[in-house]
Amino acid sequence: MSDGPLAVIGVGSVGSMALWQASKLGVPAVGFEAVSPAHPRSAVGGDTRLFRMTFRGEHNFYPVLQLAERLWRSLEEESGQEVFTQCGGLSIGEVDGPYIPALLDSIKRTGAPHEILDHAEMASRYPQHRLAPGECGILDTRAGVLRTDRAVLSAVDLARQNGVEIIKDAPVREVRELSDGVLVSTDDGSWTFDRVIVASGSGSGTLLPAYLQRQVHRERMFLTWFAAHDPKQFVPDAFPIFIRITGDRSMYGAPTIDGSTVKATLDGRGVTVADGDPIARELTPAEVAESLDTVQEFFPGLIPEIVRSDAYPDLCTSDSTGLLGPVPGSERIYCATGFSGAGFKMSSALGAIATSEVLAAEPLVDGLDFLRPERFAPAG
């Protein structure tokens, strides 16, 4: 006998959204969370994440981002909480470097609205950034900043209001398909469900088939915050989110949400950490030194001393893309994990897509073959 139609493993960025959407469909669901929703040691930690419609890469995430934008607004409307501040976003780099031309190629394919700002226009409109000769910016007016903990907890609250049960302090040890359902086991018991969505981020690896486990790894990703000489220059109305890749320097960040500190973090510095090993929260001397040097070079209005830092785990795939779809060969287990540090901005859509597909509803987005776990399935 089944304990229910649906279980979601992990009540974080994607899992919380999947439960919210399941509850809107009137489907009884249970969420299993290893600690508690939005706890500070998860990939939700760090206050904010960037949302943007422009992106670099061959895969077409644009329809997913369009859906995500609509769902962030729906979440705000239903919860009454401010989750998404649409302050715009800047991509900054060398006109003829590796970043800006690749970004423009992707924008051309998707048709994402944008504005190209030359060096002089950047200096006039966004003097917070100290650009080098030959750099320019691309403005995405639909971009903005997401409040991570507020987003997750708002989705969880709405799901609970609609009857979803959340089981906290319950790390899932096994997810196993049976002839008549899926067995979900924790240290305190076992349950059987008709369908299961695995969305437990860095804790997902051991729950996947062996061949998928070989395609994922945990990464430690750190964040840093700096104080501003004049915080008013870094409020959302004046300072869009940003990603800057130029020469051997790269950094991304968001406007101040506390009126004092500004998130500005080195980009692409994730380090693999074995399953079970702790995530080192303190920055290494090399990470500190590079962070200070980069801020001093990029931002004359920030004091080049780290006032806050932390590190968080995330799950990455070998192709840095993610896993969204049924486990190959399974009719009941669905993966929504491994988004390689880039999933939160799309998590409202990823959760909705997962719920819709696992409950056999109409597909919400077409053309997602590049995310399907079956791309890693062994031949034959």
C-alpha cells in the first residue's frame, strides 16, 4: 500500500518549488529534508542569487527562464513576500574577449532583450565599476536579484497551507524502485510512494544509480561581502546585479540588501569535495588575496576588506548542465538536481517542470534533451 502519490527528496531551491506546484494541483505530497528548509548550510545559503535572461552557452535555457520569471512573480503574489527585485543585470568584459562575443552569440539565438553599453556609457551610467580600456557592458533589464531563503520558505509555507507534509531532520538513505512504488528510507523509517522526485542538491549523489553517480560531484562554492564607502551607490535602484569576466579576473555579485554590505564573489572557483567530507567554511589565504585584489581593481567604491564570507555545497554534473528528467529505465523516479551552481535562478521553473512531468501532466517546456539524465545512460 502506498503512503502517497508523491515524495520530494530535498526541500531546498528546486524541491520547495516542486512541492508548491504539487500542492496547487491538489496532489498529496511529502517533502523529506535532511535538516530544515533554507537552512544556512545548504546551497540556499548566502541571502541572494542572480536572475538573468541573458546567458552564455550552447544550450537554450531561455524558455525555462521565461517560465521562471513568471513563476517568481506568481510566488510573490500568492505569498505576499518580495522575492524578486528586478534591478537589471550587467555582463561586463572585453569587447573582443572570450565572454562578451560568446554571450552575444547566445543572445542572438534566443532573442533576449538587451542593450550594449560601450566604455563611455558604462562610465556614465554605472561609475561603481572601474572598467579597463576595451571593456564594455551588456544590460539585461529583466535581470535582478532573488532572495533565496525568502523564496524557499514562501514556497514551503504555501505548500503546507495546501496540505503538504514536510519531514525535517530526515536525511534519506535510500530511494529504491519496487514493483508497485518507490521505497524511501531514512534512519527513522521507510515509506512507499507512487512517484519520487530527487531534488536534494549535494545530497543527491548517493541516491542516484551508479552510472549517474560517476557523472556528478560535490563542489564547495564560497561567497564574499564587502562594505561600501557610500552604500547608496550600491542599492538595487542604482547597482544592477553583475557578472564580469575579463583577462584572468572574474567576479559576480548583487546590490546591497541590508543597506551596508555588497556581495562580490570570485566566479568559477568551485572545488570538488568528496561525499561525506565537510565543506570548509573559512576561505584559504589564496582565496582571500585574490578576492581583495579583484575588488580593489574592479570597484573604487568598495573597501577592499572582506567583512563576511561563507562556503556552501552544491552538486555539479560532468558537463556542468544538470539533471532534469526520469532516471533512465525507471517509471517512478525523477531527477531534478546537479545544476552546477546555476540552478537557483531557474528553480521555480525546474520545480514546476519536474512536478508536471512526474504527474503526467502536459509538458511545460519543450527542447530539454540537454538536461535529461538519459544522456549519461550506458550504451546498450
